[in-house]
Amino acid sequence: MAIQFAKRMEGIKASEIRELLKLTTRPEIISFAGGLPAPELFPIEEMKKVTLKVLEEQGKQALQYSTTEGHQPLRQKVAKSMAIFGIQAEADDILITSGSQQGLDFSGKIFLNPGDVVVCESPSYLGALNAFKAYECEFVEVPTDDHGMIMDELEKVLANTPQARMIYVIPDFQNPTGRTWPVERRKRLVELANKYDLPIVEDNPYGQLRFEGEIPPSIKSFDTEGRVIYLGTYSKTFCPGLRIGWVFASPEILNKYIMVKQGADLQASSISQRELDTFLDMYNLDEHVEKIKNIYRKRRDLMINTMKEVFPKEVKFTYPEGGLFTWVELPEHMNARDLMVKALEKNVAFVPGGSFFPNGGHENTFRMNYSNMPEDKIVEGIKRLGEVLKEALNK
Ligand code: PMP
């Protein structure tokens, strides 16, 4: 058999990391590798009541096809929910998607031709890089510091990259680094995008999970020309299993997303949308988010404090004010993939950082998740990792 695959498949490869990560699902493994919310926080009892109510009161609609744009009452709630990020939106400005991941895929589909360049943070979210890669694009990474993308570097990149077609950023508690951009950089990004006439995709799954300090205004809130596409999701504030996210964009751009959504899957799940909408009517999501934040804050503190105690001082890591991740940098000569093999021997897992850099390198980094493991395992896992690090550094 010599079936021909499309050329775009050449860029789509199973990652060796994914193979390694399969091992991390073994029950004895203390895994800091995934990006999963804590399942013990899912409102299962509440969702039983919600599901029953939806099926009893709107069963026929919940199991039927529906509009591509999404369930109108949910669109209204989504529009209002963005006020905390300085965004004024109407229900009609929203498209409900199957998670924000679908919004990423659609962004690639709408803006990228083969050979076009996506400008992104260095490092960036692997799932987005893979989604864009399917459209045969290239990536130019913009250097970052503890406060996100460095704007002078971005300006240099934009001045030298006429093939740039889209800027992709995660300005709040970034995946993988946990870093957040200050307001000045957000404004400056919009100014630069205006100057170079580029769309910005702002991906904000974690912004609401802020453990301390004020929520900064979103990049979208500085958008005067309708060039920022804002992607949101209920995956981290509620649960990922319903697969509900959204796109907020100016009418001309949103229309493209709606047309592409029609071709992709017609609409987001009717029953998921109605369940979420009913949950939001019956319960207080803000209270639920407070509960999540309290648990994650404790886990972050435990992880960071234990790292400070047991990691050799040459090992640097970020202090996230929210979200799910901290980012570790080893001395340059070290390789986190090798370290992962040693860590797995002690039943501890993380994600080596190299794959978050679309153009390679930076093998001395790794990502740590603190949301998914109970407290005792966080302490035990970090202690074991400390031993692995000390051995690797010959201490
Ligand atoms: N963007 C980022 C930065 C993420 O970390 C994730 C999930 N890990 C997503 C988008 C996709 O999330 P979902 O499709 O569940 O909304």
C-alpha cells in the first residue's frame, strides 16, 4: 500500500515526549507533567442535578442540533464574564467553541498560508504550536524575561519579518512558564500590531486563577482597531470535559471563525452548552473559582517553598502569581530529557522544556504543574527531584 498523505502531515509528528509521558499515568508516579485541573474539585454532585434538570426541562433542545454561534443565554454570560479583564462585549460578539484549543486551530486556518510566520513567545504553548503547524507555517520566537515577551525584541522581529501574519500570546500565567505580562507591555503589543497591521491571538485560559494581586487588563481591552482575537475557556475555572471555550472578536473576524466552525463541526455540543448555562444559573461560579484558587495557591506555595529548600541553588524557577505552572531552568550544560529519565526511575515526572520552543534548543528547561497532585505528594515528589538534581550536579 502506498497511500499518499497530504504534505501538511510532514510537519505533524508524534512527539517523543508524549511517549515518555505515557509512563506518567502509572499510579505510583508523582506527576508534575500534565496540565490537568484537580479532579476532586469538579462539582460532580451539582452536575448530576444540572444534567437531570436540563434533560427534564429542555431535553429535546439539548439533544438536538443547534446554531453554530452557540446557545444564546450562554453567549450572554460569556460576554459579561470578561468584564474582569476590562472587556465590554455583547452576546453576538461571541462564538462558542469546543474548548479554546479549537479557537487556536481556527486561527491557523483563517490567517496562515504555507510559509507564513507566527510570532510567539519563546517558549510557548505546545498545543498551539502543533495546531498552527498543521497549516505549514514557520515560527519566529521572541525572547522573554520574567515579565513575558520583551517588546523591544518584538519590534526587531516585526521589522525583520515581512512574512509575519499573526502574533500569538498567552499574557496571563503563561503555559509553560507561569509568567504574566505587565500592563505597559500589553499596550505596547497592541501599538506594534497596529503599526505592522497584524492580528493578535490572545489566549487566556488561566487569567481568572489569580492567587494574589490585581488582574491586569487584557490585551483585548487596549484594542482600538478590532485586531485582537480573544480566546477564553471554562476548562480551568470549571472543567475541561464539557469542552466549552469561546472566541471574542470584531464582527468581520468573528464571521470567519463562524464559517470555519460550520465546516469543522457545525456547533459546540448542545448538551454541554446547556449544562454549563444551567450550572451558571443554579450555582455561583465565582465561589467555585475561589475554592479552586485556595487549593492551587496552597499547592503552589508548597511546591515553591519545597523547591527553595531542596533544589541546588544553581537551579532557577519562576514564581507564578496564579495559573498551573512553574518553569525551571537548569545550568546550560544540563539536559532535562536526561534528567526526566532519572526522575522517572524515582517515580517522578515533569515535562522537559525543549518542545515548548518551536525552533529547538533550551533543553536545560522543564515545566512543573502543581494543580493536579495532593499536598503530601508535592512535597515527596519535589524532595525526590531535589535528589535527582543533586546527583546530576555531582553534589
Ligand atoms: N491554551 C493554553 C495556553 C492552554 O494551556 C490550553 C490547555 N492546556 C488551551 C489553550 C486549551 O484548553 P481548552 O481547549 O481545554 O480550552
